[in-house]
Amino acid sequence: MELTEFIKSRPKELLKDVATEIVENSLGAYGKTVTTGYKIMSAVKTTSDEVGEILTDAPRVLARGSVEEARELYGRAERVPLNFLNDVFGDITGMFPPKRYVYQYKGSGE
């Protein structure tokens, strides 16, 4: 993969990396504390959203869902700790964003 393809494939992550470096370099230890706190708060919010969606979908799947829906719900619940750790610690192998599973909230009544 060429450098330009890599940069174009992840502009949001690149912007976050640059902003983090600027804050940490300009504010020193305080900047590192701020960026770490933001990363932890973001991971907690993302995890709580995922768990909330799972808890909202669970009664519907248990009541009238298919086996495939139950397996998907189980897989979603099983990946919550891994997604949280990926959000907090990042990708240790080299700044490539790990594969994420995103679920759209279907709302009540569907």
C-alpha cells in the first residue's frame, strides 16, 4: 500500500493522531493526561452505547427472533470487551484501525 493510499483511507484517524500529538507536545504532561482522559471517556461512551443497543434488542430476539438473530446478538455481546480494549489501547501492531462492527439501532417497534 502506498503512503497516499494509506492517508486517503483513514483521514479521520490521521487528523486525530495529529491533534493528539499537537496537544501532547504543546502542553507536556498535562496534554498527555487530557488526551488519555478523552480516549477513556470516548471508549466508555462507545461501549455503553453498544451495551444499551444489545440490551434493547435482547428482549425482541428472545421473544420472537430467529436462531440467526440470536447468534448475531451473542456475537455482538461477546465482542464488547474486545472493542473496549481496542478503543482504550489502540492497535499495538502499527496504527491500522482494527476491524469494527457497527450496528444501527433499529428503534422500538421494528
